[in-house]
Amino acid sequence: MHFSIDGVVDQLVWQGLSFDRAAIEIDEIIRSVDSDEFSALLVRAGCIPERYSHDSTEEKLYAKAMDAIVAEALRRLGYEAEVSQERANSADVMADGGSPAHSLVADAKAFRLSRTALNPKDYKIEALSKWRKGADYAILVAPIAGYPEGESRLYVEAGRYQVTLLSYSHLALMIDSGSGPSRLESIWKRNVEHASVTVSAPKYWSALDNALRHALSWDLANWSGVRRKYFESLLLNAEGELAYFDQVKRDIADMSREELVDIAVDALKIDSKMRTIRARVAKTRALMNEMENREQ
């Protein structure tokens, strides 16, 4: 693979492009990659690099790139797909195709591997269902490590609102199978209901994989081997993030006391909080003075 999504993001930010221009560049790059490169992009997608600051331009561009990756994956599956230009209350991707024709919306998620809380509300399953806006089906794509590993009501909600949960690796498997929209529709329209309030991750994923394997006509041995290869590719991301934190620890160990104090002050946002307090004091004083002036 000649590049990675985070490498592309880094380069575009370094060039000083506006967010919208950078997003267009990313979309064009993703559309142009060959099959092997795109497969590599898919199986390592969705894991926000730890070196990106929270709410930074890099983090936002990386998340936006996931929309482009999902749209391109659907195109390579035979759909006509586009990234939504709406900023709010809309799915990330819209697609249609197949015979008989059907349409779907997709949401692309990206998470940090260090993220500890995997709350069902963060996936916005009910909202995604409402964002169909006439589409027949809805899917949500995230890295397999970005979903709850044990019992979770997320899998129940997905069935209740008829949203298919997928990993980026599942999209890679679908593309490699050579199947088009008509064969995949059976996956999107599965009606799965659960009597319990939670469902275990292994139960959900096993049922999905069984349905996929039959829809794509892959024998179990072949399916299991390819799936393991794709899922283990995700672990390469984890190794990279662990190496990053190891380097951060080494860098900290080499810092002077003054440098460490500056980092602590910045991490705790002390200066920002002090500015907020001072501003609040000034506004309160101004309010008191105005009230007193009115009373004179």
C-alpha cells in the first residue's frame, strides 16, 4: 500500500487547505486507488490515530474520510453512492442499485482504540433509522473493535430499527466476493428481533456472518480464513498506537521540570478555566454596577 488515510490527512492539513477542499481531495484520492490499496484501506479504517488531538482538523478530516471510504465501497459493490452534503440530521452516505432496485443510507463511524465507553446512544441507531428519508434500508459501519464486545442493547436496537451493523472488514469481504446489490439485499432486509434487552456481540456477529456467507456463496472454511485475515489486519492499527504511546512515554521521561509543568497546565486547561472565571467576574461586576446605577 502506497499511502494511508492518516498520511493523506496529514499532508492535506500541512498544505493548509480548507476543510471542504481537503474533503474533496480525500474523496478523489479514495476513488482513484486500485483494488489492493482499497482493500488495505478498508480493513484498517475507522481507528482514529491517537496522535490526533480531540476535535482537531485532523480528527474531523479522518472521520470525513470514512464517509468517502464507505461510499466508494458501495460503488465497488455496484451501487450508485454519494456522500451526503447535509451537515446535520442526515446519514453520511446515500446509495441505490440492484434489480429490483432498492436504496439505502449508511453511517460511517470512527473511534479511538483507547476509547473506553461504548455506549449504544453514541451509535445513533434510532436517528439513523429516521434519516432513511424514503430509503429502503440503513446500515452502520464501524471498525469491529469499535463495537461493544460483550452483552449490549446496541444489537437489540439495531434489530428493532432494522439497521444492519457492519465492520469495514465486512465491506472488504463483500467486494472480494464479487457480489452485487441484488445478492446483498437479503442482508439489508433481514428482520431480526430479540426477546431480551441485550444481545451478546458473538451472537450478533455470528448470525450476520452466517447470513453473509450464504448470500455470497462462500464455504465456511474459505470464509473463516479470509475473515480472520481481514480482522487481524485491524490489529496492526493497535500495534501502531501502542508504539506511539511508548514513544510519548519516552519523550516525557526526557523532559525538563518546566516542560512537564507546561504540559500539565495545558492538559488541565488551567489557563482557559482561569480566563473563563475572570470573564465571569467581570460580567458580574458590570451587572452589579448597572443595577446600582439604575437605582440611583
